[in-house]
Amino acid sequence: MNVLFLSTKSPYPLINGHSLRTYHTLRDAARRHDVTLVTFIQQPEHELKPEHIEHLKSFCKEVHTFPIPVDQSRAKLAFSLGLNLLSDLPFVATKYDSPAMRAKIREIIGNNKIDLVHVDLLPLSVYLNEFAKLPKILVNHNVESVRLQRWAESDPSPLKRAFLRLQWRRLCRFEKEMVNRFDRCIAVSELDRDVLVNMGVTIPISVVPNGTNTEFFKPMGRPPIENSVLWLGHMDVHTNRDAVLYFWREICPLIRQRKPDATIIFVGTAPPREIADAAAGDPRVRVTGFVDDIRTYVDEARVVVVPIRIGSGTRLKILDAMGMGKAIVSTSVGCEGLAVEHGRNILVADTPESFAEGVMSVLADNNLREALELNARDCAFTYDWSKLCEEQERTYQAALKMSGV
């Protein structure tokens, strides 16, 4: 069948959890169907490289790209946020509303027999009127309102908290209304599904967990960097920025007290200034910037940390690290929605003291670390994309039947 696949971000290159999930679900859909991809570009310096667009075209019928309609520069973004105060809609509903993309969606539907529309993330539901009569599914990488609520509760600025609470109230209404206008919905965990149901979502909800490629992410056998602690993720996203600052300010000093020679490695772009400055003058702190392939860094690390405090959904960085057989220390929010077990295949800690203790335990206890590594690799096999995408296909077929196609 012909599938129109809408995405808020180009799924290639594989530079973060968002692109990883979108890429694997898109690729599976294209293996079974003729897929036309219409996507926004958020990092043009990476996403618009000719070889990356050509890679997508190698398995998609067509690929159409568009810039984010809201200028991402600090001044223009602040102006757009200010204008949004005059609207009843949450900012995410206006951020992705592009006349050019809307026209392209109309053109594709008008010139082709589209059998199903796959909408990757809630903000793109602003285009629902263009395909209201077609079978359609919405894929949620997280529950947007939960992510915003946690941000509003944790931000240190009173003014920003007030703005975020306003956005959260708008988003709660928007999320419930728009999700219910689809034929079916996909959540990444049973927990997210329960949240959506409790919110008032009445359409059928399938669960397609985030996954990993266990053939790609597997132990490589490189010599480890002794006492190395690894963070994975771009640090310009507010959930990740909060996490690295929490780790740097509250957890790292506790690790340093007991392990002064520990090497802290941040794999990702846009580090906070205080971390970048430390890396410039201290060989025990490293910031890689953008990397095409994280596997070397993960393979050499003794422990991977996921100090996430806000957000929703599930973390692909955990699954990829598990695939490579790594010991992981995470907050409960960081591993939320994953079938993991504290002390068996991961260590879970929600205070700076317990988190630092978890890291120290992995660095000091070879038996504990090796057990965590072995069990993490076993856990990763249950999340292999090749198995998980079967449920996405069943959801496609169910949406077709519901629409009488």
C-alpha cells in the first residue's frame, strides 16, 4: 500500500534517540510498502548532506524536506513564544505549522492514492484536516504533556515555570483532542498507554517499544578506559541539558571525592559552558562534539550514566548501551517504561548520593559490573527492532480495517 509518513525531524543520520526510532520504523514500513516521507529539517548541517538524503531515497518512494517554520535563533524564538501567549494553542502546535508543508501534503494526497498516513509525533496533528478522511495513525515517542509538566515542575526560574504551566494546560487539552481524531495510536510503553487512557484517549492504543539493533550495537572488544564514566546525548535539548548539569554539579563532585582519576566523557554536541570550560583545562573531562558513530565510545566506557530527571517515553541510549553489554546507572525517570530490574541489568538511583554510589560500585566491583554487562546484553535482545516493528504493521492493518479500506 501507499503510506504517507510525516516526521518532525529527518530520521537520518542517526544522531539521537528521536532519529533512531523514526528511522527504524520508517525503514520497516518501507520494506513492506511504498512510503513517501515528508519531514522537517532541524539540523541542516547534518540532515541535508546529499549522502544522507540519498540514503533515505534508497528505500523511500519520495523524500520531501522542509525547514522548521519558526526561526530557531534565540531572539526570533523568544518573539514567537511571546506571540503564542495570544493563542489558545500550545507552542508546539504552531511551531510546526508550515504553509509549504501543508501544500505539499495536499499535493501528494491529490496526485496519489494514499492508503494510510503515519504521523510521527503529536505536533504534526495540525495537518489533520488535510487527511481527515484517510486511515491514519499517530506515533507518540512520549506523552508530550507529561514531559512538559515535569519541566514546569523542575525549572528554577519562577517566570519560566509560570509560562510552562500555561503551555502544559493548553497542551493537555490539545493532546487529548487531537489524539482522539486518529484511527489508532502507538505508544512506546505500557506506562505511556495508561497515561493516555487516563487522560481521556478513547481510540485503540498499540504499544511498540523503542528498540535497538543488536547486530549493530554489540560488544566490540576494545580495551576499556579505566574508571571512565560516559554520557550519551546532545545537550541542547532541555531534558538532556538538565540531566548533564544535574550530573556535573551534584553527582560528579561526589565521584571525584572517592575516585579523583575518574574520566568523565560527554558524547554529544552543545555542552553547557561550565562543562566545556572544564574539558578545555582538565584531561579528566572530555567532550566529543558530534560523532557519526557512538559505538567506539560506548565500548571503551566502564559505565554509562543516564541522569534524566524530566521527560517522558523511553530512552534509546539505554537500549543501545545494553546492546553493547554495558553497565548502566540511571534515574527511575531515565529508564521509565523499560522492562529492567535494579541490580540485575541496571542500577537505578534518584539522589545524587545514591547515583554516585552506583557509579562507584560499578567502577570498584568487577563481579557486579560483569553481571550487569551480561544481563544488559540479554535484555537488549527483547527490544530488537526486527521483532518490535511487527506490531507497527499490525497497527497499520487495524487502522485500514477501522476505516473500511
